[in-house]
Amino acid sequence: MEHLFGPVPSRRLGRSIGINNVTPKHCTYACIYCQLGRAVHVETDRREFYRPELLIGEAQQRIRDVYSRGETIDYLTIVPDGEPTLDLHLEELICGLQETGIPVAVITNGSLLGSPDVRRALLGAQWVSIKVDAASTAVWKKIDRPHKLLDHTRLLRGAELFAAEYTAREGTFLATETMLIGDMNTSEAELSSIARFVGSLQPDAAYLSIPTRPPAESFAIPAGEAALARAYHVFSEHTSRVEHLTGYEGDEFSATGVAIDDLMSITAVHPMRKEAVEALLQRDGSSFDVVQGLLEAQALLCTEYDGHTYYVRKFRDRQMGR
């Protein structure tokens, strides 16, 4: 089941099963802070990556397996190693996942919300997060490094149209997330502009993040404490619920009993701290020799960030983008 991972601990969604609905590193952006390295395939055309019935079937099997171990699932989260709205079958996938009775979440960068088809597809999810890293086009291009065909004004207007329809529905939760990068989007003017726009969407929550895992570019440094505090107060003037997402999620990753499969599926989209890997191996009844073998085979990469050791899956084509 290489298209699914978890349940993993989420700071926003509790215990979440992640669903990969696009192939690795297909995105509309090449964000400087991406936790999985530099983008390889930057594109804007929506197309089929996987048949939705394949992903739905795998999700149903994973749910049965998780429940058989007495574990819980709070959300099925469509959060691939790339941009989920590139999937032409996203609407069908969301509808199929709804039949499991578990709420569906989608985490999107919002770049394709200018398309009515994308907005319609996302309306079926119970929880949607839209990324808003910048209000000015210049800062947007510097941080998110969008595909050249994307238009920032159309993107922002699409977000407004989607939010207006989505928040009018019962049983939905709209979130925004802003990644704060030191010396890039933390000026008084930029923060005020972002906060005003986010406020216009009337989200249920506005999350402020900093890179907590190794970023694609070393110069993508987290905003400092003073900038975080200033951003919180500025956003609070426009949005009723503002939260920082700057902490560690924890080590409660789900174990299936097959250590290699667990490590490869989770680290494909979610770099793991060494402590989390050790905890997962213990639940799988495996030793750290499994990790050593994957490192020697160059299936896993090891990196240091902010005083912690992280492990992330190595994709064969990732190095092509470096």
C-alpha cells in the first residue's frame, strides 16, 4: 500500500491516515521550505495519476487493519508528496472516501483554486487547508516559486470564491496556513496584507508555521520568536482563531508489523525524527538494523536539522532536480 501512510500524529488532525494521490514531486510550486527537497516536476495541468478506486480500496483495507489493532483514526487526509489538486479524479476520490464514514481532509497550496472544477472537487471534504504564504506577488514568487503560468491574482480570487461557498456549508472546517520565513514574509507590511486577506476568507482557524523539518533550501530559515509573536497579534486582528504550529507532532506513528514498509511509506511524505523511528521500530518488533540497511541501500536519507536527526525517503528522480 505505497499510496497510504499512517496513521501519523498530526498537530491539526489528530491521528490521520495520509493518502498519496499524485506521484512523487509533482507540484505547482517549488517551495523553498519544502520538507522533501527541491521540486522535480513543476506543472499546472491536471491529469490522472492513480485510479480513484485503487486508492479507495487501499484506504478501506488500511482502515480495517488499523481498527483490528484497536487503534483510532480521526481523518483520512489527502496530502501527497506534491499538490493534491493536480489529480483530475480528486472529486471522485473524496466522494469514495466519504463512504468509509471517516472525515476527509485535503491540504492544498491553493494554487489551482482559480479553476471552478478544483473548487467543486474540494467542496466534498469536511476539512480543507489552504496555504497563504504571501499577499504580494513578489514575495509569493520568492517563497513558493510557482509555475510560470500561475497567476497570483487569479489564485487569490479563487480562494475567495471557494471560501465563500465552503464556509456556508454545515459540517466543514476551513483552515489557512502561512509558513513564516525569516526576512521574507515577516515585514510589517507583508504580515498585515496576508492577515487581511486571510481574514477575508473567514477561516475557522489560521495557522502560523515555521519550517520544523529540513527545508529544500538552506536559506529558508524559520522566523524568529519576535516575528512569530508579531504575526500572531497581526493575524488576531482579522481572524478569531490563530494558532502557532511550531511544535513537534510526537512519535505515535502507526506500526503495521512490517518495519520496512512502515518506514518507506511514512518517510515518503513525512520526514521522521530519530526518536519517532526508534519508537516505530519497537512497536514493529524490529531493530535499528532495518534503518542501517535502508541507508546503505540509499533508500533512506539521513539529515540533521535544528539539533535533531531526521530520516526521509529518497526518490530516484529527486536528485535530478538538484
